[in-house]
Amino acid sequence: MVRAMGLNLTEALADGRLGRDGYAGLIASCTSCPFVAECCEWLATPVGDMPDFCALKPALSRIAEKG
């Protein structure tokens, strides 16, 4: 999802848009997601906004807005 949104989490960490705890939370949310099949399907041909089922959507949207 991060790449599909055009985000760089390394840059977000470096410039303060994302903290270490926030980064760890993103990884934990993604790795425990129950929508892996849906995510893979969407990522194969990402069109439009991030899907609503993505738990990372609110956090990644905030990071994108600050950038």
C-alpha cells in the first residue's frame, strides 16, 4: 500500500512525519491483516483511492497529507 500511494516511509521517518512507534504499528497492522487476498488483488492493479478495508488507510493518508 505504501508504494501504491507513492509514499516513502524512510523519508517520513527522517522528516518526522512518522515516528518509530508509528512505523512499528503500521507493520504490525499490515502483518496481522485479515484481508491479505483482497489486498493482493487490489495491489495487482491499484486503481483510485486505497480500499476501505485497509487498516493502514487513515495513517498513510495522514502521512501523505503532511508531505
